[in-house]
Amino acid sequence: MQSLEWKIDRLLADPQFDRAIHRLASGFVDVQAAAPRLASQFATQQRWLMSHAALSRYFRGLRSGRPGLSRTEFLEEALGHRLASRNTATAFFAEALHYGLIRPIGATGRNSGQVEPSPATLWALTEWYALHLSALDALDSENRVERLRNADMILLGEMEVGVADGLLGCELIRSPAPIYAVFASVDDGGSLMDRLIVGLDRDVAPAQEHALTDVTSVSALARRLNLSRTHTGRTVAAAAALGGLGWSGAPGRSPIWLSKRFRAEYAQIQAAKLAIIGTAFDAAARTAEPSLPTAAVAAPELVHGHSDGPPC
């Protein structure tokens, strides 16, 4: 079987890969703009990984006829994978319930303590996968997105279990390189990083040491993403201190550049995700696709009246 490292290297060597991840980042930015509330719930690596651990536990339960997930089970996942302290994990679970990302099961759910992903969350998960599968399809002309959208929940569940195992077991994902980690560790840092990548010229050469973006102002960057200027400026300054980005002229009055190292770190993480997701999709399809077709997950009326998009 081909190793994850081999798959990552193969993706990175594809001459179309930079364009594919530029489109992927653009999709993330569009989602954040359309659904900032849901996107912000998954906007740090810690929250993102806790979410995948919880969803995997939920779908594993469905496999064995045990619908629902308890707070205790969620804490077991978060603590067992060393994703967060008990207090942080407990607060995240409560916040997810408060904002409707998860909901009590049935009329007695609040008493039983069992919860399930809301329709908004399941739709968002499907869309998150569709973005990544679309990137893979663009590279090899397969039709994974179409198959996902025509599939039933079995494919989504099997895929999520495989993806969660892959993400949680991948050292590159768990311990990203320093500049990427600056963004991944702070609230909405992923959205900031994606917006900077989107601002690059699509034809920039990977070997170019400093690649200009269309971002010229921290204030404008923050405003576009509905973030505070202080938080955005602090994050940008931390990345700049590591040589990940800088101003091409006067700060605040000239385009920000991204270093070759930062762009390579971002590309490597995206390649790892795509390799994990592609592998999980292939395995899930072998299990689930004989049961097709059934109705796909439909986009519901979501949190705060918006159509919420995927965590990124």
C-alpha cells in the first residue's frame, strides 16, 4: 500500500497542485464570508481536531446501532487523543450545544445527555469534503464530488471515520510547521491564512522567495473577515517575526508578501489533508456505494438564518 508520505510527495509534485490549493483556499474564504458563526467554531486546529474526533465517535456508534454521543464520550475522545484539557473540552462541548452545532436526541435527549450533529453540521461536513474532493478531481479528472453528493449517509459516516483516524494519527497535522502553527493556534487564524493565500497571483512560481498578495492593510484584512484589527495585527506580526510574511514597502501602504517557506508549509498541510481524505473516500466508497442511490444531505436553514459552510 502506498504510504501517506508518498501520496503527499506525489501531490506536491503535480504541476497543477498550486492552482488546486488556491481554489481550495478560495472556497474556504467564501464559506467564512457566508457563514462566519459556524466557521469560527472550527477556526483553530484544536477545535477542528476535537470536532473530527467527536464526529468519528458518533459515526462509529451508528455502525453498532448506538445513535448519539454523550459529553462523557466526547471528553474521552478529546482527552484520549491529547487534544485539550478537560475544562477546554467541556467548554467546547457546551458551546457547540449552545450554538446548535449539536442537538439533544429526541424529546428526552436533554435528560439522557445524548446528542447528535445538527442538520447544519452534517451539511457543512459534506460541503467541506466536497471542497477537498473537488481539488482532487481537478488533479486526476475523477468524479468523487458527484459520487459524494449522490451518496447516502453511510458514505459520509465511513469517510469521516477514516479521515478522523488519518488526521489524528498524522504528525504533520498534529504538529504543523512553525509559521503555519502561528495561524492554526489562534481564533480564526485559518481564515486569515486562507485569505492571504487567495491573495497570491495564481501563476506565482513556487521557488519565488517573496510572493506578493493583494492585501495591503491589516485593517482591510480584518474587516473582510469580520475580525478585530488588534487580533489580526497580532497574528500577522507573529508570522512576520518568523519570516513568514512582510511588507513590500511601507507597512499598511504596500502589498504583503508571503515567503516561500510559508507557502510550502501551507501546501504541505493541504497535501496531507487531501491524501488522507482521498484514501478515506476510496475505502468508504467500497463499503457504502453498493447501497446507492438515496437522497443526499440537503442544505437546511442554518444557524442565524445563514447557510453555514464547512469548518476549515
